[in-house]
Amino acid sequence: STTTTSRNGTQSTTTTKSTKASLMLGGTCAYKRTLNGLIFDVVSTAADGSAIYKARGVDEYIYHDPDCDGAGNVTAARWVFDNSKPSSTATKDLDGDGKCNYHARIDSSLAGTSRPP
């Protein structure tokens, strides 16, 4: 964004550039190879403070889910790669499907972080 301020006939311009990092997906299995090259940007923050990423131009997401089916018998919290939009207010089962159904995951208790491990 650019801000221009005028004081006593003097003009000052300040430019601020967003520093949010993006992620590029690569190394998927042959079955999901069409997803390689997707670029994900931070679009929101989950209730636990973790970043929620969305792919540019398609509905694909990366997010941290402490309990993917919401049942409470958690074997591991995880970063999830999914085509279901996650809630930014839910504390478990962020996609609300009652299942652990997604493209891929990496088990991680690193909640409240800005990016997957």
C-alpha cells in the first residue's frame, strides 16, 4: 500500500509491502501430480494461532488441525492438505466433516505456528 502525506507543500510517500510468505507444493505422488506447483498464501489464522493457507486460483488449503475428526481420541495433531475450506474459529475438525479425510498430512504438535514443519 502507498500513503502520500502533504505538509507545508512538502510531499512524503511511504510504501509498505506485505511480507507474508507463500508456499509452493511439490513432490506429490503420481495420483495427485496435478497439484504440484500450486502456490499457497496465508489467508487467515486458525483458532490456535496457526496460519491457514489457500492455493491461488483453486480451493486447496493447508492448515493445522489438532483433532481432524473432532472425536477427541487424538493420536496426533497434524498439518493437513485438503480441498475443504477450514474454519478459522473451530478448535478441532476444522473442515467440519467429522472425518480425517484429506489429500495428505504431516503429524505435528506445532500449533500456533505460521508454517508447516
